[in-house]
Amino acid sequence: MLFTVVVGMLLARPVAPPWPLMAFGSLGIALVAGSAAAVNHLVDQRIDAMMARTRGRPLPRGALGSAQVAMFACLLGSCGVALLLAFTNPLCTALTVGSLVGYAGVYSLLLKHRTPQNIVIGGAAGAAPPLLGWVAVTGHIEPGALLLFLIIFMWTPPHFWALAIHRRDDYARAGVPMLPVTHGVPFTALRVLQYAAALAPVTMLPPLIGLVSGPGAWLYAAAALALGLRFIALAWRLRQDTRWALPTFRYSIAYLFALFALLLVVH
């Protein structure tokens, strides 16, 4: 997440922003994100105790109490907001707080337990970091920032649904209506493939809006296409065999890192 924040900051302008803005702006966004994650742990402690992936978290194993976690979340969020107000701008601060509310409130409290489309709708909060980094530097929402947001927004469902297929028994046991639980693995695997296929052309847009230009734009386009085709190939294999769920999930993380690193290097 922090890497995409920094990439958003560096892509926003032809020259690097002042280091205090980068350092303390990134730290502020990270602290608010940490606060949202802590609230998520607090909200999900009951179901976390039922799932192998999460039962080792501090609340389910009794290392921390609910009041401690709530205080920790408030402290992180307050410090993060203070840093953002001091070193960035009001719009960046408001959008970061909105992301906290979207993830900790809308996603964790409402969507996650009510609809199998929770990842799609709630993905907006997870897609915000590069947009936040961009706005921290410029004070405005611009087309480049929206495109970075769109790339992660489109990437989130195939990324998470691959993991959900791998952990479907956990989610079923906890009563969480993830897509593999409510609609089955074949349906979910098809959606992973469709989103991976839809993501590939979206990643071709940066040269078209001038986010990358010159000879490097061709390098970016070729490398992004190769990364996208690999993602599609893994999603195709996942449709044939669920043992490809975890490799697809792991590749999705490397994919996003490589794509944003490529954008940064070419820019």
C-alpha cells in the first residue's frame, strides 16, 4: 500500500515533491490505514477466531482486549490525520478519512457480512492509496490519479477471490458470504478470469493519457501486456484446477508491485 502511495506522489508531477511532504504524508496515510485495519480486527474478532488464516491475530488469541485495540485505532487515526493536515492538504486528509470509513465502516461492518459483492464495492477503499498520494502532492483529483485508482479497483476482485477460493471452507465455517461460498468455485473462478482479462486493457491506458510518454511508453505497454497475459493464464488454469488459487493470489501481488514499479521507472 505504501509503495503505491509513493508512486502516486512521484507520478503526480515531473519533479519529485519535497521530502517532508513525501515522508510525513506517506506516514500519515499509513497510520490512518493502520487504524482502519485495527478497527477491522475489532469488528471481525468473532469470525477471525473461526478461520485458520486469522485465528492467530491478537484479539482471537487473547493477546489484546477490545478496549486496547479501540484505543490503539483511535491513536493511530488521530496521529495520521494530524500529520496529513500539517504536511499535505485538506482534500488529501478528507479522502484518507473517507477511505478509513469506507474500509472499517462500510466494508467491515456492512458489506462483508451482507453481499458476495463485498470485495467489488468495498474495493474502492483499497484502491485509494495511489490517488491519496497524488492528491497529497497536487491538492487536486486529476485523470492520472483516477487511472491509478481504477487499476487497483479492477485488480482487487481477482486478487482477493483467488484467495477466497483457497480459503472457501474458512469463510463458509465463519458464515461470511464470499463469492465462492454463495455462488460456488466454478462461478468465482470464471469471474477471476473475466476481471483479469478486463484489467489488461485498463493497464494500457497510461500512455494514452500521457502518464508515461516517449520511448518508455512502448516499454511500459509491452511489459504491462506481458504481466497481464501471465495473470490471465493463471486465472485460466484456476478455472481448470483449484490448486492454482494460491499461486494466482501470490502472482497478483507481484503483478501489482511490478506494474507500479514499471510506471515509476518509465515516468
